[in-house]
Amino acid sequence: MLAGGCAAMLISAARSADAQPQPSEGMYVSVSALADVKRFSGDATTNVLNGQAFGGAVALGTSLARRWDLEVGVDAPRVTSDSQPRSVTVRRETITLQSRTGNRAMSVATLIRYRTAPRGRVQIGYLGGLSFVRLQRQFDTQGPADTPRALIPRPQELVDYDAAPTVGVDARIAIAARLSIVPAIHVSAFAFRDVSGVLVRPRIGVRWTF
């Protein structure tokens, strides 16, 4: 729903031509709600790391020139999880275990934005830069209370870091001299030691310009 809402607002903003004042340029802070869509390499039907979750974001930026901004932001999505059943046979008795996988990709982005000429109260921005992604993966197995301990692997946690190229587009919709609503979408491509993929993060937030 958030992805569809952001897309609709971006399309509407691009077509808007209402004669309203533009927000002031300068330093700004923004707070957003986001949807975290993760797609990892491999078979999409069996890749247990794929998932969707909600989260939040905060960013601080400043105007570098008439059409250029520098922005640093943090994205903090929730953990996504997957559970797969696995059957083992012990002394002619079948035991069903649940192999669980959870992962979370937090990121800190440094982005440059180019702002197009305003159309009424709307200004479109195109972003590019790098996101520093922290991917945390947790693996564990659960079974019935009487499951022999030898059948349950020890829990495992992996943490990896990567610098991921990031692009995006947003629409700055002025609702007051210093206050704007900003729908946006960011896309990052990452490659860790054993997995790669993309993060697609539509978002909508408010921005206050100082």
C-alpha cells in the first residue's frame, strides 16, 4: 500500500502546476515511514531472505547550490523472517523441525540530489550516491520439546557490511513556507560475500527547512 501511494503521489506531483510558494532553501530535516522490499539473488520462490517490512527513516540535508543538495540519512526497517519445515526420522519416528531465518538490512546513505525547476508548489528531485548497508542474518531451529538436542543445530548469526550504489527520486510538495510532504523511492544494489540483491524502499515523509 505504501509503495502504491508513493507512486501515485510522485505521478500527481509531476503533473501539478498550482501557483503556490516554494519552500525555502537551506538546511532541512526529514522523517519518513518506509516499506523495505528485499530481493536476493537466486530462486525467488525458495530464497528465505526475501521479504517485505515497514520501518522508519530520518535524514539531514543542506543546499549546496541553487539546484543541488547533500543529504545523509538512516533507514531502519524491521526484521523479516521465514520458517521452513524439515522432517527427520529417528527410530522410525518422524520429527518435524522448523528452520527459521531472520534478517534486517539497516543502512546509512550519503546522497546528492539534483532538483528540477519547480512547477507550482512541486519540485522533483533525482538522487544518487552510496548507502552503507549492515545486513544481519539469524538462523535457528525449533522442534518439539522431546527432540534430541543432537538434531537441533546451534543458533547462528552473521553480520556483513557493504557499500551499495543508490539511486532515487522524490517530490517536494510545499504545504507551507518551510514545511513539505515528500513521497520518494530509493533503490540500492548490494553484494556481500555470499549473497547479492537489491533493496527497494518507497517512503513518504515530512521535511522541515531551517
